[in-house]
Amino acid sequence: MRDYGPDRRTEVIKVKSFFYGVAVEGIIGIVSLVMKDSGFFMKASGVVGFGSLFISGIVSGFMSENIYRRTAVENAGERRARLDRSGSIFIFSIPGIISFLASVYLRG
């Protein structure tokens, strides 16, 4: 019987996803500084963070009209791959959400 726990490759991909999210937030911060517009930082961070969170929900199937229809035809490997992709997108969204919430807190 195969162990379906996380493997080393999946963990590396998720760490990379987090650092890609940090890099995107860094680029947004640099663009915001060049434009001298703090509102751009808040809006762009919100779009990246919550947009990625929304896409993660769609990929994982939480926002599907019928979750049972899809899971009835996929095997364990396909389900694991789908949830790994969704997890990577979710982890990518974390820096954007944190940046957005921090900018809202510091502004108000």
C-alpha cells in the first residue's frame, strides 16, 4: 500500500510558491514606490492575494457546483495532484493577503 503523505518534492514546490509570492509582493512594492502611490500597493496586493485564494478554491473543488461528480471519476493520484496544485496556489496567496491586511491596518 502506498503512503499518500507529502513527499520531499511537494514540500520544495510549496516553499518555492511562497517565495514566488514574496517576490511578486516585492515587485508590487517597488512599483508602488516608483509610482509614489500607496493605494496601488494595497489594491495590487489584494488582487494578487485574494485572487490567488479564489483560484485555489476553484482548483481544489470547494467552489464547484457538484464536488461529487468530479471526485467520482478521478483516482487517488489525480486527486493528490489537484490538491497539491491547489495548495501551491494557496501558499502563493499568503504573502499577498498578509501585505494587504498589513497595509489596511497601517493606513487606518
